[in-house]
Amino acid sequence: MSLDQARAFLARMQNEPALKEQTLAAATADDVAQLACKLGYQFSGDELLRLSGQRVGRVTVSKQDIPGEYN
């Protein structure tokens, strides 16, 4: 199940400082999912966002509402 994959990735991220840094630097949930995919985890950005507000180990997943830029 992909939510289990997302939880497993978040658990791994907690114990690997370099991975945590890369994850926190990601601009979108899809970017996080692509990073996780490179490490063998299979979930989408939308699935990661379903965990928003939930705590996974020492990580609380939160959706950032960043307004777009308008010119």
C-alpha cells in the first residue's frame, strides 16, 4: 500500500540527516515523492498529502499553503 510506503520513507528520513535535508528542501509533495522513488519507495505527492496533519514517528506531515505569484 502506498501510504505504508510514505510512512516507511518518513521513518527512514528521521534517521538520515542528509535525506531529511533534501526532503525539507523539496518544493512540493511531488518532489518529495520523486526523491523517495529514487530510493525505492512508491507513493505520489497526493498520497503524501493525505498524511497531512498526522504524526509519523517524530515527523508531523503538514501541507504548506504558499500563494502563487502573479505578475
